[in-house]
Amino acid sequence: MAELSCFKAYDIRGKVPSELNPELAEKIGRAYVQIVGAKKVVVGHDIRLSSPELTEALIRGLRAAGADVFDIGLCGTEMIYFATFFYKMDGGIVVTASHNPQDYNGMKLVQKDSRPVGADSGLNDIKALIESGAPLLQAEQDGSYQTKDVMDDYIQHLLSYVDVSQLKPLKIVVNAGHGGAGLVIDAIEKHLPFEFIKVHHNPDGNFPAGVPNPLLEENRAATADVVRAHNADLGLAWDGDYDRCFLFDEKANFIEGYYIVGLLAQNFLNKNPGNKVIHDPRLTWNTIDIANEAGGVAVESKTGHAFIKQRMRDEDAIYGGEMSAHHYFKRFAYCDSGMITWLVVAELVCQAGLPLSALVESRQAKFPASGEINRHINQPKTVLAKVREAYEGLAQNISTVDGLSMDFGDWRFNLRSSNTEPVVRLNVESRADEALMRQKTAALLEQMAAFDPA
């Protein structure tokens, strides 16, 4: 069989039907059982139009290989994580392409305890088995099939992260981007004193408001404008499978994920003194500073959910965060959740009696950051090597844990190639000097362009 281009480092993602189709989905189901050895598997899918047919084929494959399937239907990625660990299943698969274009679909796979199945933990083996053309596992008898409603248990678990009795009435704009998040908001609404103003709320795989990816600047106005119009206390926006949550303050300003990592790290360390928090290498100073102040330990991990989750288990960390808006929680099987994130932030706003802007502005001033800047680069390795060469003599510390990180004392940067796209990503931060941060960012971007052979 030809090489399967839809298998990526962390998951499966490709165009439908050229790269991913029902025939391949069925094979993935069989190969997954053969490699992972799962007997009981939770399956669900996102709102994409191709998801039901792919899910049906996946289930056929799982059952043919002898696995009992528990179908939770339309869901977010984190509901698969939840159902896998909460009901003590052997594994789980969600059919989703998150924030990819409409003609894409994919799968995220986990094993027991919601441990990720990534390139080095089974995904490459599944790929190799299918590509080999060898006969796939065929059980003497098909596994069983049943539907399972997990929403009530999931909602109760989400609510366990906050003290509902201490919450105050807040007006919150929620933008599901026509993904799946609206269904959870509808289910949790009756338990909370919040007034929700719902934008692009209903699940719709046609994506009438565009692909649900609030990380793109052009997609933020849909939330920010409504926060402004309604004088809301908070704005929330999710991607399609809602494992990432993006926040806007009461002034409708988009809050960089970096500062939310700091806010959540502070919250969990205050409640669990002396614990560890995990962060990625792109922007670090604010998180390290907060952990030190709270009597905790900040531990750096390579970027990417599989790396963060493994490091969290290794360190038994209470919380982990990536500036890309993935937030990981120990009691959530070390997995990421876009719902726990906003609930904890809303609780912090209620407890402090201060708006979100006030909770982050001192941190933004102390460690101003560029936010992630993406550039299409023809030869990333050449550019990274030349940037290193240009700055090497000035740097106090150089790290290659993930891309290239260089620390100059009063400012630092991280430059890395994307694992999923043909781009290079730049992040710059300084110590309480926004002008310096901007100046260094502009200089780096200019040099990157000059160093890149046409």
C-alpha cells in the first residue's frame, strides 16, 4: 500500500476522501486493536459532515477485530479522554480534524488511562501495519456495540474544579464557532449563575462562520465585538473540538495564552503548595516567576500534547500549559480540556472581585511578549542555523530542547519549525521593556527573511 500521508506526529489528519476515507478508517480500527490490544473502546466524533460515515467505518473495524465499542456520538476530544479514564476503558478514538479546513478530517487516539497514542507510542506501528498490506486482525466473533450517554458524568466532573457556591453572576459571551462546545454550554448552564450570550452556537459542519480557529486574528472580532456590545465580563471562543479555549477580557481584548498559563499555574499552586507545573519552551519567564513566587516548581517540556502529557506523568505535575491554549490537568488524566480552563478562570474573576484585565495586566507589563508570529520559510534549518550564528556571542544561555531558545538576560526568543505546517514560529519576550521586545522582534523577522534562500 502507498505511504499514508494522513498519519502525523500526534494524530491522524488528512483530506477526505483522498487521504482519509471509510476504507482506511476501518483498517485503522482493526490495526488499533491489534497494536494497542484494547478490548473496550470509546468512540465519538465532531461536527464535520464526513465524521458520521468515517466513525461508522472505524467502529466496523474495531468490532471486526473483537473490541466492544461504546459510542458516545457527537462530542469534543476531551469527552473521549474523560470517558476513557472515567469508565476505565482500554482506549478511545475521536473522529475530528479540530480547526483544519472543512474538507479535512482525522482521528485522535488514546489508550488506557487516556495516554496518547502518538508516533512513538503506537501510531507509527498502526501506520506500518496498514502499509505492509499484511492481513489485519479478524476476531472469531465481532465485538459488541452500544451507545453511551456521558454528558451528565462529564458535566459533574467539570464542576468539581470550582466551588459553585462561590461563583457570582457574570455575563459571558460564548462563541462555539459552530463546533461542538455549544452543546456543553447548554448542558452546564443550569448549574451556574452565569448569563451566556451565545454566538455561532449551533453545531454545523458547513462552518457558516468559517473554520472554528480563534487563534487566527481575523476570527477574533466575532467574539470581541459581542463582548463590547453587551458589556460582558468575559469572552470565550473554542476551536471545533473545543480542546482549546481562548479568552477575552471585559474590554474585549484577546488575552495571549501565555498569560492564561501563568494564571492557571498560580491558581493550582496556591491550592496545592509545593507542586510542579509544566510549560513549553516558547515563552517561559512569566510562568517560572509565578511558580517561584507560589512556592512551586516550573518544569520545561518540549511543545506538543504527547510530550507535555508524558512529562506531567513523569513529574506528577498538578497542571501543565502551552501558550497555544492547551491546558492540562492532573485530575483529568493529565489531559487537556477547553472547558476546565474557562471555568477556573471564571472562578478566579469571581474570587478576586476583579476583571480579567486586572488579573493579567501586571504580568503583561512584567513580561511583555510578542505572541506567536508565523512565517513561511523555504529552508527552516538554514535560517535557524544562521540566526544562532548571528546571536551566539551575545547569548547568556542557549537551549535546543525545542527549536532554538536564546536568553540575553533582559530579553529572550524561541524560534522553531512547526510539527504540523510548513512554517517557522517566533516568540520574543523581555523583562518589563515592551519597546525592547518590539525592537528585537522586528530585527529577528528582518534577519529571518534575509537569511532564507529564495
